[in-house]
Amino acid sequence: MRSYLVATGRHRRQPARVPEIGHVAVVNAPTGGFFYRVSRWSAGHPAVVLVAWLGLLAGITLGQRALGGAYADNFTLPGTPAQQGASLLKAHLPGASGRGGQLVFTVSAGSLSGRRGAIEQSMAKIRGLPKVLSASDPLTPAAVARNGRTAYATVSFAYSQSLGTGYLSKVGQALSAAREAGVSVNYGGELGQAVPLKSRDTRSEAIGIAAALVILLVGFGSVYGAGLPVLSALVGAFTGVALLGMLAAATTFATASPTLASMMGLGVGIDYAVFLTTRHRQFVMDGANPADAAARSLATSGRAIVVAALTVVIALLGLYASGITFIGKLGLAAGLTVAVAAISACTLVPALLRLAGRSIDRARARQPVAEASAAHAGWQRYAHRLSAHPWRYLAAGVAVLAILALPVFSMRLGEIDAGADPAGSTARQAYDAMSAGFGPGANGPLAVVAKFGPHTTAAERRYLWVALYSAITRTPDVAAVSTAAATPDGALLQATVLARTDSQAAATDQLMITLQDHTLPGVLSAARATGYVTGPLAGQLQFRNEIGSRLPVVIAIVVAAAFLLLLLTFRSPVLAVKAAILNLFSIGAAYGVLVAIFQWGWGSSLLGVSETVPIESYVPMLMFAIVFGLSMDYEVFLLTRVREAWLSTHDNHASVAHGLAATARVISCAALIMASVFFSFLLSPDVVTKMLAAGLGISVLIDASVIRLLVVPTTMFLLGTYNWRTPRWLDKITPGLGQGEPAPALAARLQHQQSGA
């Protein structure tokens, strides 16, 4: 009777502290419930489940190819001056509604005037291409550099999405006459961005998968046990990315979406499968038959996986709180593959485990192990060392996080331009040629649009423009202003302003603000005319400002949503608040490391980044959602095992030590795997992808080592029974929710250890 009371948590008297936890056999893990039924069916019909997943993957892949989904970095910022100016140009100027780009013509010797015929022939063919709305003359005086060796043409394409490789080959063919005449032609602007830096490199995925296999083999010893999580993750990730491709045919996703989706799908997919596989193998080692072990693994860990996946998805969808669809869709793309990975783990993994049977540990690289046991008591000794000196270890962990977070106070958001691209890329060559021929501001021109009232006379317009031209030229950091051009209907005047500094410089940002807030209103407001600073660069800078102003809103919403989910899951306000606060520490440390690498240049050359760059405007917001969600993953897996022990023993120290010892090996291996997957994308030539890969990989390592294995357990040791107190109001709102079911075998084992102590 006493064993029953202890196991069910109805015995009010708390047992003495358990001196040694060791591995706990959980062969008598709970049966019944939704997850048990799902896993039991999957394990009972493994061939059907495997064929269904492979058929689903094949069908969605074929559907993606048939629909031809594409990706493009299109975003709108309603109400901003850049968007208002762009809308006016689109309404009054033919060709302003397309996607723009530059053709940059250069010769190493002589001048371009000697190749006029070949250049004009090429431009005539460019204008004759389908979807070309307009193309300027590169040989006008304003478009030719002073040395006569560099010139550019601005081309507008009627494409809502990115230009495909097939269309780019047509552009190359149209320029053949100029190139045959000895003229080098490179692509700048959005045209340059459309050219892949190189063919999509599958080495990132291959290296990440290889690293995962090595880590699993070293960590757990079983060849089959290492390959099974990877196989499940590959099926889930490829299915999710293919499904994203189908959605991209219906709505526009950013060009970074498939890369981000692939990173997330592989990372969390392997993690979820590792947690299930490890639990299954421990059941088998404890004597359960493979079919029952496969079912019980999901019955005990499936809820944790679903809660973890929901937390990640909620955090990612929280990006829609920014009010910027471009950012929200990045979160949707990543969240889609996370959801597919969770479904794959809950259905495909039990089927694969059943097919492996008892042979899962037959092929081995070393003595197979699963969870911590008495024979592998290193993590147990570590847990009790933390419990003996919690304040000391907590202070050390917080100090490490504080030091890593220090650089975040100098973070500068900006837009990474083509100047950071690899030296041999066409966009980089166009960038360098424009900077050398026209100055650094030529790669980021600002467009000024003036809208006059319906009763403004032509003479008044001319006067206003002269006054405006004079005011703009006197504005600090303005290098040049072009001659104003009126739209065909006479409603607008537009001109181009070049800054003295490049697009990444803080002075360029300040120039845009000065023009918009002071120069234009100072001249036009008296005549009841309005002016806007627009163009791609202005849009990017204003996009960055919008991101910065909305980041606190996203943080608040994501933290609140995660807090509520953890509160309902563990029914402990203390645990929910602690998790949210510690995750913020983890993210702050990751931000600091990112600033040190890319903005300060500490080791950036080792990553293939040739110059210091600002932090891409949307990276901190995107990183916050991803890192916060992934941090909650490990928090849920750790707390689930701690709570399992708490429900059986009601001894906080014993429960925390048991949960840490049981999950430390799995969390460490899972974090190394996920970090390896993220770091493998450092091979990408794109600087923003490198930034995301480095930031996410570093954050996972910080979270799994400093936060999850040091700060979390020490705070739980210090908080004691406050960890598990459920307020009466919460108990009334959610009666029985999240209680879980204690493991009788756990209570029996701990009671046996206690009596023998």
C-alpha cells in the first residue's frame, strides 16, 4: 500500500533524499492514451507506415515540380515613405512596377565609346526580351564614368518572383555582342541577386548528416540506432521542404525559406527521433519486447515531443506579430518543416523501431548504451556535484552568459549588400565596378519623388524643383543629384541621389532620414506638395527600422505564448517563468557572439566573410523565434523526466538529479547534432545564411551546455518544492491537465535504493 501511495504522489510525507539515483527501469511505463494508440498502430503496421511516408514524399515532390513554385524577396511596408513613393511611381510611370537590375559594362583598356555599336546591339536585344518593361541607355553621359571605362543600364522586368536560370541565360545571350567585342558585363541590383552564387550546394546537408551519424555512434554505440533517427529526419525534412515548394506556387516566400526550412527540419527531426529511439532502446535493454517498447517510447515521450514542437511552431508563427508578412512567412516556412518532423517522429519512428526489432543494437561501433545507468554514472555524479554547490555553479553559469552577451550593446542592424559577396561573383564584380567608377553611393542610390497638387502650374513645378535640387545638394553626405525627370502625365518629378558613403554605412541611413524628414518637407510643404525617399535601398533601410521597432512586440508575444504553454504543461508558474527568463539569457549570449564575429570581425575570415558587416535586419528577430523555440525543446525534455520522478517521489533533489542524469547524454548529443546541422550551412556563399547558421549553431551549444546542464538544474535545486507548487486558481482552471502518470517502477527503484542507503 505504501508503494502505491508513493507512486501516485498521495503520500504527504516526503522521503529522505536519495543518495544515488542510477538508471531507473521503466518497463511498467503507462499504456493507453492517444500517443500509445498511435505508436501501437504504427509499430503494428510498420510496412504500411513506411510505404505511406515514402509515397507521400514522392507525391509532394512531384507536385512541387509540377506547380513550379519559386522564391523571391518581395516585401511591402504599408505607410512607409519608401512604399508610398514606390506606389506613386508604379501608378504614374510605366515600367516602375517590375523587378529592377543593373547591367554594368566595363573594359580594362580603351573606352566604351569604341564599342558603342556592340553595346547598342546588345541593349536592343535586351529590350526585345519578354518581360522587359524598360531598359535605359548605358551610353548617356550620366551613365558613363569619368574614365569612360564603366557604364551601366537600369533594366526593369515584369516578374513578381525571382528571375529563373532559364531567363538569365536569355539575358546572357542578348549580351553576347558586347562580350564578343571585349566588354565585360556583370549584373547588379536585383538582377545580380537572381544569379546563384553557385549551384545549390548539397554538401551542407551531407556534412550535417554525416556529423549526426558520427555523434550518434560515439554517444550511443549502435549503428542501427544512429541511422534510424537520420533516416526518419531525412524523410520528414524532404517532405516538409517539398510541401513548402508547393505553397510557394500559391504565395511568395523569401529566397532564404527553403534553406531555413531544411536546417530546421533536419535539426529538430533528428532530435525528436533521437529522444524516441533512446527511450525505446532503454525499454528493450530493460526486457520489453520490441513492439511494446516502440509503443511505450511514444507513450512516455510523445507528449514531450508534441509540446516541444508546438512551442517551436508557436514561436515561429509569433513572427507574424511583427506585422511584416515577409518575416511572418519565414517563420511559417520553418514552422512547417518542424510540424512535419514531429509527425514523422510520432508515426515513422515507431514503425522503424519495430522493423529493427532486437537487432537495433546488433551492429555496434562500441558498447551500446541508452540512458544513464549505474555502469555509466558520470552524469549522475555531475548532478550530485551541482546539488552540493548550487550557488557556486549558478554564479559561474550566469557570469559566462553575461560575458558572452556584452557585445550585444553595440549591435548595429543593417542590410548586407553585394560588397560582401564572394570576389568572383557577378554581383560583387558589378558592385566593385560601380564603386570605382561612380563612388560608393552608386550601389545604393536613393530615389526622390515629388508629388504636386492638381493646380500646380508648370512654372511652379520648375521653381520648386530648382529649390529642391539646391536643398538636396547642400544636404550633408550627398555626392550627386541627377537631373529631375517628369512622369509622362506630369504628376510627379523624380531624381536620383547618390550618397558619399556605401549602403551599409550609418551615414547613408542618416542621409535618408534627413532627406525625408527635413529637406523634402522644408521645400515642398509650403506649396502643398509632398516628397518621398524611395527605391530599393530606402525600402531596405526603412524595413530595418520597422523591424527594430517591432522586435519588442514579437519578443513579448512569443515569451507570453511559450509561458502559457509551459504553464499548462507543467502546471507550475515558477518553472514557466524560469524557462522564459533563462531562454532570454541564452538568446542574449548568442546575439553577443554574432556581433563579435560578423560586426567586429573576430574570426569572420575563417567563415569566408571578407569584411565586417552589420547584422542583417531580420536576423535577430528570426533568431529569437527559432532559438526561443529550440531552447524550449530541451527544457521540455528535461523537465518531463524531472516531473516524472517528482510525481513518483516528491523529492525535489532526487527528481532533478534523476532527470538530469537520464537526459544529459541525450540532450548533449542532440544539441551537438543540431549545431552540426546548422554549422554545415556555413559552407553557403551567402553571408546572411552564414550569419543564421553561426548564430543558431552557437545558440544551441550555449543553451544545451550552460543553460540546460548548469543553470537550470542549479536553480531547480535552489527553488526546492517551489518548483512544483500549483496555485489554486490554476488548479481550478486546469484540473488534472499536465499531471502525467507516475512510473511505478521508478518509485519502486527509488524506494529500494532508499532502504538500502
